[in-house]
Amino acid sequence: MSGKVYFQADVTNLPIFVRNPDWHLMFDQDTKMAEATRRKV
């Protein structure tokens, strides 16, 4: 066991972001970072 936890609740808070990571809502404080994180995940 590595002792690590991966919690992604806010990465894809709506299922539409899985297919459209470049869409943004008011909750994304930094839209470029939000998109980059969604694409990475």
C-alpha cells in the first residue's frame, strides 16, 4: 500500500466536462489550469 489517496471530485464536477474539458463555468477560478487538469486526468 502506497499511502496515497486520489480525490477528483472537483476535477470533473459535471459529467459534461469529461467529454468537453475546454468548457468552463463560474466555478473555475483559473480556466486555463482547470482545463489542463481535466485533460491530464
